Amino acid sequence: MTPGQMDEILNIIGPDITRQHTNFRQPIEARQRLAVTLRYLATGETFSSLAFSYRLGERTVSQAVLQTCDAIVCHLKTSQLPKPTADTWRATARRFQEKFDFPHCLGALDGKHVNVFAPANSGSQFFNYKRAFSIVLMALVDADFKILAVQIGDYGRCSDGGVFANSALGRGLQNKTLDLPAPEFIPGAEDLGELPYVFVADAAFPLKTNLMRPYPGHNLSHAKKTFNYRLSRARNTVEDAFGILSSRWRVLLSRIMLEPHKVDKVVMATCILHNYLTQPSHQTGTETDRHITELNSVPAMGGNRGSNAAYEVRDTFARYFNSPVGSIARITE
């Protein structure tokens, strides 16, 4: 973050984190409050360590961090995490086509566990399959690693598919209220018929007409392997985005010593700041700097069977990727 960017954020949230001078104390300046918060988010240091570094009280540091995160969410969420519109979906689909040769892709979806200390009287609700206590951060990411939609705070024991079903994105997809573009022909492949716009995800998510997951099982046909490869190229954007997010804001790599509802605010602030710092790539064409040479077989996961229409959509994408017009060999010539 450059000094100019920090000043811009301070101008936006400054009034909310400025405290009044009194005869009894000199308040901490808004700039220092923001600096302490950014240091906490970027390093994951404890409040006691930050208090020692900045010569402040530990309680003062904790209050400054939480109040500043509140102000970031309040004032920057609308601009940095706006509700996607039809234009947003179409622009996202164009970028996935340009960078990853996956047409009609509206974003890559996945979940990430953020470790927390075991909340009091929570039983096993936050205990996840990695044998740690966590909350779930689920994000939909575009081709330039920017977050389009986010769901934060579900119990660590919940599966990705369950978190998605209960999220605003999942409910919107089910109720058809997301303003997704209507199905269209893919240029040059009109013989395949109109294909819907889709999200891409891994095997933990359900197969739907607007949500594609890989073919499961071993000994897949060449067409199915090709589909899994192309889907994996597009889906890796969310993995990369989580990597960038965690590298910038290393608090997400630590075990956060806060109550769950306060962790939600901290994680939301990191997502907003991630989008603020993420600039769209000016690259065009295919992604050539990372190649997937081998794909592991995808296990069959129960409870995620799709409808016949969803299977037909996936098979149609597979036929397109194996056709002369949709193959990577033709695109890279």
C-alpha cells in the first residue's frame, strides 16, 4: 500500500476513527489508528506485541483495530464489493474467455478456513475436518483475482456445498435473482445450441445448470479429462486469489484471538482492502505462465448429484472443449 493509498483510505474513514480531545487525555490520531490496524492485518501480530511496538495500551490497540475495521467495512464495502450487475457478469465472462479460454464463465468459487481459538461453549460447531477451529470464508473471484461476492462466518464444520447453499449467492442462484445473462450461442459453435453462463467450482459443490464441477472418478474419457483440465485452469483463479489475500493480510494465516463475530469484521476488512489494492491485469490472450501438466482424479462426493439439465450442460461444454473451434491447440496456434 502506497502512502497515497493510505491517505485516500484515511480521508474516507478518518471521521469515524477520530476521537475528541479532552482535558483528561490526548486521543490517538486517526492516522496512527489506521497504521496499527494495517500492521495487525498485514502481520497477524498479537495485540500485546503491537501495544509494545507502538507504546500503547493493549486494550487501546484492540479497540483501534476493531473500530477501524468497522469503518473500512462501513465506508468501502459498497465501492469495493458492489452487488454484481448484468454488465459485471458479462465483463467477467469476457475476461475468463480471454485469459483462460473458458466461455460463459462468471467466476470461480471456493471456500477457505480462517483459524480461530475455540469459542466458549461452542462444542464442535467450529471444529473442521483439519482438526482445528475455524470460520469459513467463501468467495467468488473474477479472472483478475478480484472478489465479486463473499460469505463470511459460517461454522468450520460446514461443508463448502452447505455454506454455498445458505449464502446469498446460493439462494440467489436458486431463486434466479442474480441478474445473470441469458443463455447464448458460443461464437463458432452454434451447432451446440445456447449455453448458460456458469460459475466454476471443485467437487465439494453441487452440479447445477449455472454451476460446473469436474467429472468425478478414475479412467475418464479424453473428453471428460479435457473438460476437467479446462475447468481447473479457470477455477485456479480463486486459489490464487486466496494466496494473494493471505500473503497481503497474514492475519488470515494465524489463529485469530477474537470472538467469531469480531473475526467476521476483520476478515471482511481484508477482503475489501484486497479489492482496493487489486488492479485489473492488462494481459490479453491465454494464460501461459502456469501449466497444469497432471490432474488428480476427482473423488465422487455424495449429496451433490445434479439434475439431468445440469449434466447436459456439462457434457455440452465438454464437447465444445474437444471440438476444433474450442480446443486450446487451435487457440494457441
